[in-house]
Amino acid sequence: MSLDRILKAGSVAIIGASNNATKRGYQAIRTLLDEKYRGKIYPVNPKEKIILGLKCYANVSDIDDPVDVVLVATPARTLPAVLEDCGKKGIHGAVVLAGGFGETGSEGRSLEDEMVAVARKHNIRVVGPNTSGMLNLNDNLNLVGLRDAPKGDLALLTQSGNMALTLITEAKMNSQKGFSYYVGVGNEADIKFHEYLEFFENDPATKAILMYVEGMRNGRDFLGQARETTLKKPIILLKSGRSATGKRSAGSHTGALAGISEVAKGAYQSAGIIVIENSDELFPAAETLSNQPPIKNNKVAILADGGGQATIASDILTDLGVAIPELSKKTQTQLRKILPAAASVPNPVDVAGGTDADPSVFADCAEIILQDSNVGGLLIVGLFGGYGIRFAESLALLEENAAHRMGKLVKKNHKPIVLHSLYTPEKTQPLQLLRHYDIPVYASIEIAAKCASVLAEYGKHLHSRHAKQSFTLHWGAKAKAEGEEIIQQVHREGRNALLEHEAKRLFAIHGAPISDDRLAKTADEAVAIAAKISNTVALKIVSPDILHKSDAGGVKIKLNSEEEIRNAFDEIIENAKNFNARADIKGVLVTPMAPEGVEVIVGTKYDDQFGPVIMYGLGGIMVEILKDVSFRVLPISSGEAKKLIEETKSYPILDGARGRPPLDKEALRKLLLLCSDIMEAYPKIEEMDLNPVIVHEKGLSIVDARIILKSN
Amino acid sequence: MSLDRILKAGSVAIIGASNNATKRGYQAIRTLLDEKYRGKIYPVNPKEKIILGLKCYANVSDIDDPVDVVLVATPARTLPAVLEDCGKKGIHGAVVLAGGFGETGSEGRSLEDEMVAVARKHNIRVVGPNTSGMLNLNDNLNLVGLRDAPKGDLALLTQSGNMALTLITEAKMNSQKGFSYYVGVGNEADIKFHEYLEFFENDPATKAILMYVEGMRNGRDFLGQARETTLKKPIILLKSGRSATGKRSAGSHTGALAGISEVAKGAYQSAGIIVIENSDELFPAAETLSNQPPIKNNKVAILADGGGQATIASDILTDLGVAIPELSKKTQTQLRKILPAAASVPNPVDVAGGTDADPSVFADCAEIILQDSNVGGLLIVGLFGGYGIRFAESLALLEENAAHRMGKLVKKNHKPIVLHSLYTPEKTQPLQLLRHYDIPVYASIEIAAKCASVLAEYGKHLHSRHAKQSFTLHWGAKAKAEGEEIIQQVHREGRNALLEHEAKRLFAIHGAPISDDRLAKTADEAVAIAAKISNTVALKIVSPDILHKSDAGGVKIKLNSEEEIRNAFDEIIENAKNFNARADIKGVLVTPMAPEGVEVIVGTKYDDQFGPVIMYGLGGIMVEILKDVSFRVLPISSGEAKKLIEETKSYPILDGARGRPPLDKEALRKLLLLCSDIMEAYPKIEEMDLNPVIVHEKGLSIVDARIILKSN
């Protein structure tokens, strides 16, 4: 069902309506009346006759006309019965304010499940529970009790009522922006984040979507929806709960799972979402993205009337990964003509007093700079908007002139301008004019620079291709059947972990490069196998009861001679028996030693919020100590596989750092895609671990492989 | 000479005084009059008789009374003559506004040198040139043309006039703070940063020192002064110019050298300076440090009236390295008594509506929390100060009551409170009251949390010991003499690089563990030496013409047999001749192979701003690709040597990560201290490079050593 009936409801019944001014059931009606809601309002309370001049009904069933949505202000325990009444009346939407559900523990969780069951039975969609409410500003449908929220084109979706209040207050105090909708998702018992997102994607009044998220119930559906939405409208998301204490705090707050932060951030970004880390950048980023065109080439020019600010802005943009290209000779020459000799023009452009007597020179400079084809956007830092205060009142008129011209420049060149001004809190006329032209104005250089960078990030996303590329791995019908048989066999034997050679076989039949490993039952067999497959071999215990082979002394490497192999075989069997006397020993795997190269780790696992995810990192200390790993939600595209590899800090090691030959990143990319495909093709697999994989100049070796099946 | 005569001048002559209202020479006098400067003002200009009602002199020599300081508003080229006149008159201070000196290139540099020479001759101390001026607010001595700066206890020292304007405007708009002094240091041609610092350290009106620095002329003197100053007053410093573009921008701006950022940051921090990375945190950090007591134990409690903000604050504090300890059982029990059941009390404390009806409960909570001995300070986040707006006007009175009580709590417990409030821009009465009690109030959670963290950082500094500890290395008189002789010999041979065995010898005679390396002239000699020193050896070419031995094929390792040694010797000699036919080959060094361990790099070099610095990092990819190195200005204390090792990201590798045995960090610490001592004892050494050093479970091996002497 579309959410229109709820978010654009033409009539509202308030369950738990009250004549007591301190009660939410009174305030809700008061707010709807004060804000001039256009629809019909039906107070419901068996103990009252009239509330705020409106007829009060004993039960929703007593209302003659149809009702679109109910606002439920009664306590948690009443909800199943309330929704039962609503169902009978044919109402299909409810906003449930009460806390005391899933966020409080298992008892509350049962009540939440019971409520949802009633809702499902009657086809009622529920916002919340444990929500601050919802707000549709165009219809004055205010079910949140928050007055005077400014109307505008931002939709706001949050897990914290206070964060909503923060953002709305910020909009009012520091911008000319406003909101189309506000929804507090609460516990997401029924309607989930992705459903609201779909609604906002299609809402013509919404230009950008602002989100505060602590944790999600249904990350995969959300990402699927976000991938589509971000191609039409930017989504700006603040993810909190990344620290241990933060997670604890989030848990007690929304009952939400605050999952592994690396997974969440990578997942959101790959869906094109702008992920914000600092709460004070959230609203500015949304304002900028909804007001200004994205930057197509990641290149920004800086225009400053003070050297200090130019230096600071350069540092921040560089940290944020935005390029500050040298301006073309032509641009520099044109700037030189209008600026004093002391000016610096390569980029940053420091006017060196060239605007002191006439701040409209800012617009002249902006015009010249934005025409440079190498420039994707302009960041202005310094005193603009305060010349009338700082130097002479008359200069304010020249600033206004510049503001008009800069507003038009953006539209003409389709390149954004973002402005930092020390005088932002003074809300001077030139600054208000810039805002009128949708040019964002900030008091903090950090925030202004961040806003320029999110325009570049969104521009990059819109211009990147995310199509899934094909590549040649073996996916014949026979291969899949053989793979299923391997898994079935493991099941039949009552195991849930594939043995090393089984896991490797599963990869081999789908075309992965796997060495010619063979199982030996005796030392003689091991010697004979070794003679066939390699000069140097490794031996490894094979037993369903010994998963961590090295810990059990079950691995011997770099064996060259018959004597070494015999000794190793005997030692491994002995160690295994000492480790676990009842271990079922299948034999010893004889495997050729892999050539030298760089060790990496590839794995997949199940994330609570996002389901199957893939992890990649360089082996050894890089993963163990520096945690230099990257994550993506599965399945991944070819482009994402490439990014997974490239975004680790240690990537230059694969890429031939310091004169070493580059290694076979293409083989590695294919292996990541194969992992993705295998996870999709075999839903019974819970997690996989290829550790280590050795990457060579040409090709790679999967030295060890582990696959765990789901237990049910 | 003390700077009192300049910074507290009782009389000012303005050179280049003018009746033209657009000229600086008019505005300066206008400002002094308007701001009611208590001292005497003498306009100087041969073409004028009276300026603004004051008698104008043709030359400073015409003034009868003594003059403390001149403000020079004439162009750069006039300066030598102007200072000559001042010298004759017996004036000992000058503030030089003009640009066109060192920052413009070599010609300007000569003029600057000429001006300084005249100043030195006459004992004149100079502020600037290329400065916005200076300002002493207590004496209304305003030589900067900036009006209405608020008076207070912060001293401001900056390389950017705009940054000063920013900070002063910020103070006026967003705080109740003000300034004791402002000095634009300009080109530091004469008076340097550290001299101003010393003045502010002793100034009773100054409680904290705020600095904006792009680069320094004299980093070592500054650090020496700062080390003393920070024990009495906090220094808060914004260092910009860390990116390549930022450096370029800083260079064109102040002509200052923007040195290696890692060196600068480590250097400042080890002197106890609070280094700020974000410009919007600079003023708040200074406000907080000057108003609130430092946090002694790095432990902060969070008190919130919204779960979202509690979560965000937890994340930020954790990122900043501040601990958020669980409150004691007693504290939690007391909080439970006054808060609703839904409240979360372990820390963060989320009142869960418990303040809605009575915000003075904030003070009750604060009182309970600050009494917990495990808590060093309190960060309050949310809506405090806005209850009168958000809920009911009458609540503002209860908030005022809470503000009074919280102000007193800080003084009673000697533990700080920092407050975030969404309603900060509204400047409500409760918030202004908190400020009256010196409790800082911010609109951004990020900034409030940062301020709590700088209180913890400063507290840590005040409670740490930085005494230089003694340790047992060999510094006998004979050793030093032998070291000098090695260096002299290198000099006599016209070289400036010590050969490997010479460098190792220098370390050995001072007690460093050096292997028994010997020089072989023939393959026979090499075999004979190897037989004596080790089963496995390495051979390395020794030639003053081949510094990068490996690049020239001059190193062979892991040689076990006589045959291997002979072949290696011949090959090395052949490679060396191929590499450079005219190379002076002294022989081949035979050295035992070092036992296994972890490779590290230790080096010293000359930094443009800070002189000799030491670098430490783990070898291999850690340094090459991840740049995981740390720096300190030399000499270092034992504690700093320990920090150098511990602050690298890869430190856990030395510390026995993942069940491995810990390595000999004590030996490594001693080696760092020895490097520091050698650099002090032999001022002729320009730089040293010990690469690699292999650290073992017990002891370490210096595998290669390189020492370069200064060329003059």
C-alpha cells in the first residue's frame, strides 16, 4: 500500500484525545487547529463530549465518515485493542506515539509483535511506535506537536526526535530553508526506512532527503531503494553510534542494532548516500545539495580576501579529497588585470586588498573563475557580506550588487558557489540576498568546505557507472549441480563446515584458480602425491573436528624431501590426536607450496543490519593490528570490487609501490566477484574465509579456504 | 629588552600621520582618540601642522618629550631612514605596518635585513613588518585600527590579520570573553613569537594565549619558551598550511616556511600546547581553557535530555580519546531516585523526559555526577536553556536556578562543566547566566565535546613529568675524543658522509650494541673474517662514492659457505666497478647476519623551523607506504622517546600483539636517546639514518648506519 493515505491524510482521529492541556491528546488537536490543518479532525475518548470545540467520539467506530489515519496517544498496552477497533472501522493508517515496546526488552518486544499482527490482519500501516510523530508541512498535517517548522523542500527522516528538533531549529535560525515532511521512524515495527524513502523519492515537493540513523532493521531493502533514489535526489545521512559507548547509548535509545560501523558507512556510500560524520555538518550539507548543482569534476577554486582563510580552506579541501587545480593561464591573466600586484592568482585566489574599496570585485573574480573549464565549483572565504560593517556602510550596496550577480552566475554556468563569511551571524542584506539566490552561507570555514566537498561527492556518484560487468568464470549448470552436491554431502554428514578440500573444490568448479591438492591417508601416499604435484609441498590435517589447523599443530610447510614429508605426516597425525583424541581424521592434504607474493584475506559474513557482506584486506599485521580492511554489502558489482581493493590504505603495495612490479589486481577483482556470486548462488552458505590468498605478478593462489553453512 | 615599553607604551608617535581620512596615518590617530588612549599621541609629517586637533611634528626629533613607540605608516623603502631618526631620538620600539619586505622575495628580504640592522644599531625592537598592528586593551593602546574589540583575559598572537578579526568578531558575537592583547607578528623580522609568549606568560591580565601560526622563523626558541609557559597558562594554537596547496597559500601570504606538518604538531604538543586542527574550534577551546579547571583523569560524564545527542557525544569523545567511565553504583542509584524509570544512568546519562517538567533537575544530576570520584568533568548536551521556548515560559526560571547552581558546582568540585545547547543562538537568560559563571555554551555538539577533550588534554599535560632521565650509555671522555677523531678523519679526506663502519664505530664507542663488522680487502680475507665472526654473514661494499649500496648491487646477504662468500665478494667488486668505474673502493665489510626480529627505522634530520628532529617508524611498508612514523624535536627526554615509539599505529607489533612475545622496547628507547645525545655532542652531524634496526625479544641489531656531516 502506498503511504499516501498516511503521510497525506485528509482526516485524522486522535485516540486518547483529552481536555487536559498537559496531555499529548490535547496538544495534538491544539496544534492541528492552530496550524490550520485542512482535513477533518475527530477526537476519540469515551469520557469526553467536546474537546477544543470539536465533537468527541467514544470509539472510532462511532465516526460516520471514513478516517485516513489515527494518532494514538494512549499507552503501549492499549495498542492491540485500539488497532482492532481501527481495523473494524476500515482505517488503514496509524501513528503510534507510545514507548514501552521493543526498545525496553523482550516483554515489550512481544507486545510490539502482537500489535503488528493486528495491524497486518487489518491492513493497517503503522508509523512508530516510540516515535515523536510525523509532519506534512504542505498540508499542515502536524502530528508531532512541534510548532512553526519552516516549510520547504527537505524531507526529514530520523530515529531521534531531538535531532529533528535540532535540524528544524537550525533551519529556522541559520537558513532560508524548510521542510516538506518530517517522520520519526521510531521502532520501525511496521513501516521501514526504505518505504518512507520511496515515498519521498516520488514526492514532487521534496528535493533532498535528510536522515539521522543509529541502526536499521532492514538494511538491504534500504540500500536497494537508496540506490535508485540517489539517482534522482540526494540523501544526506548522519550515522551515529560508531563507538562502543555510542552503541550502548543508541541501544538504550531506540532499541536499534548499531552494527559494525565500517560496514554501514561503506554500504551507504556505495548506494550514493552522502554520509556525514559531524552532526553540525548535516543540515548545511542538505541545504547545499538541495540548492546548488553538483560538481562534475571534483575540482574547486578558492577565492579569499584573507591569506589565513585561504590557507585553512586549502587544507580542509585537500583533507576531504577535493582537488584545487591551478587555474589556466588565461584565467590568471584576467584576474591579474583586476587585482592588485600583491594578489595571488594560481588558486587559491587571494585578492590581497583588491576588494577593500569595491567588494563587487568578488563577482568579477567569480565570473572569471567559473568560466575556467578546469573549475567545477567555487568556494569563497572571508569577509564578504561584512564590508558594510568592517569598512564603510556604503560598501554594502556594492556587496548586494555582487550577490545578485553571483546568484545569476550559478544558474548560467551550472557550477556551484558556496560562501564562508565571518559575518554570517549578522545576517546582513548581501548575505540574505545570496541565500535568496540559493547560495549557501556559513560562519565556519570547515562547514563551507565540507559543503563544497559533498557537491563533488554527489557529482562523482551521478557520473559513475555502477553496471554489473560480466567476466568469464565457470557457471555451467553442471558446476552448480556439483556444488550443491558438495553442500548436500556436508549436510548429510551432520556437519556445518566444509573441509578445506571441499571448500576449495567448490571454488575450483566455478573457475577459481585452485592448486592440485590431494588427500593422503598414509605417509607413503603423501610422498607419492608430492612427487607428482610439486617440488615443495605443505601438509595439512583434514578433520571436521579440527577447524583451526595451525593451532592444533596440523600444518607443516616448505617440505622438500621424502624424509621431511614422512616426518611431517607422522607429526601432524600425532599432534591431531593429542589435540583431540576423538577427532575424526580424514587424512592429510598434500598441497603444492604457493609461489611468493603478497598475502591478502577475503571473507564474507552475515551482518545484523545488512545481511551478507564481503570483507577484503591485506593479510598479516595489516588486518590484525591496523584493521586496514574494507567492506561491501553483497552482491557487488565489478566497480565495487575494484573500489574494495583500492580503498584500503595498503593498496599501493599491490599497485607496485617503490619500483616493485604491480601484482595481479584483476585476478583479485575476479575472485571478489566470484565470492559474491557464490554467496548468491548458494544461500545455504553462512560465511566464507579465504585466508591467506597470495597475489602474484600473474594470478593468485588460494592457500586456505573455509566455508561455514547456516545451521538450520 | 623587555617588550613592556612597546606593548604598554605610554606615548606613541605616528610616522606618516595624515589629514586624509582614507589613510592609515589618519585612522590610527582617530582610533587612539576614539578609544581614549591614556598616553600621549604625536603625529609626525613634515607637510602637516595639525591633525585631528593635535600638533603635528616634521620629524620625531622635533618632539620634546620622550616617546615609547612609533607606529610607522610610511612605505617599506622609507624604513631604514625612519628608524635612523627614531634611534637618534632615543626611541626603542616600532610597529611597522608596511608590506613589501621578506614576503615578496629577495629584494624585499634585503630591505628587511637593512631595516633590522638599523634597529639593532639603535636598540630598537620592531613589531612586524607586514603586520596589521598591535592592541593593548587595558591601556586602550589601539595600533591596529580595529574598533570595539571586547576587553578580557585572552592574548592573541597571529600571522593573519583576518584570523584576528575572525576571533575578535566571534568573541563578540558568541561569548562573554574578550582580549588583553592582540599582536600581529607579521614577518617576525625582529621580535619573534617566543618573545611575545614570554611577555604574555608574565602578564597578570592574561589567562590564556591564542595563536594562529602558518610557519615559524625560530621554532626551537619558541618551543623552549612554550614548555615553561604552558605550565602556567594554556596556549591554544591553530596550525594551518598542512596540505601542499595550503603551504603554497601560506608562503604567498606571510613568506613563512610552512614546515613538515608532522614535525610541527608533535613539537607543539610535546611542549604542552593545545594544537587545534579545525578553525571553528580555536576560539571555543581558548574560551574553555581560560574559564574552566582542567580535567585531571581524562574521564568525562555525559548528561543528555535526548538519546540522539548522547550517542553523538559518546562517539566524538571516544574519537578524541576521552574515556566515558561507567558511573559508580552509588551514583547510579542516586540518579535513579530522581529520574524516571526509562532513564539510562550508567553514562551517558539520558534523563528520558525527567527534566521536561522541571529543568532544574539538570543541576541535581550534575551535583550527583560530579561527586563521583571516577568523573573528571561533565558534558551536558541537548536543550538546556531552551525549555522556556520549547515547553513553557515558566520553565526558564527553573533553568536559571539550575544555571546558578551549576556555576557554583564547578567552583566547589574543581571539575569543569561544558554545555551544548540547541538554543545557543537565542542567547536565553539561563545560557547567559551559565556564561556569567564561566561555563562555556556551544551550539555544536562537536565543538562542546572538543572543548571537554582539550580540558582533559591540558590536565594530562600538567600532571605528566617531563624530566630527562639518566641511563647508562658510555660517555667517557675517551669515547668523545675518539668520536671527534672519526669525524676529523672524514673531514681530512674531504668527505661529508661517514662510511658504514665509521658510523657504526661512532655508535659503538658510546655503548650502542654494534656487531663485530670487519673490512676485507680480498675474498680470502672475507672468508677468514667470516670464519671468526659468524656462521652466516652479509657482505657490503665500502666506498665513499657509493652511498646507496643496494642500488649498486653492493650487498649480498645470508652467505653460509666459503664458496658463497667468495662468489659474493667478487660479484660485489664487479658490480661496484660497473656502477662507477672511478669509485674509490675501500674494501668489503663482512658482518654477521642479524637474528630475526622486527625492522624499524631511526633517523635524524634538520627541519627548517625546528632544527634537528628525530624520526622513528617501523620499517618496510609501514614507512614506505603507510608513512606510520613519528617525529620529535631534539633533544628528547626518556618519556618522549617512549612516546615516539608508542604513538605509531603499528606499535602493537612491538608490544607482543596476538600472542607473540613482546620485543625489547627498552633497548629501542635507549637507542633513540643515544641518537639524541650524539646529535647534541657532535654539532657537526647534519643527519643520521639507522636503517634497518632489527629489534629482538632481547636487544637489537643496528644493521646499517649512515651519518652525514654538515658541509661547511
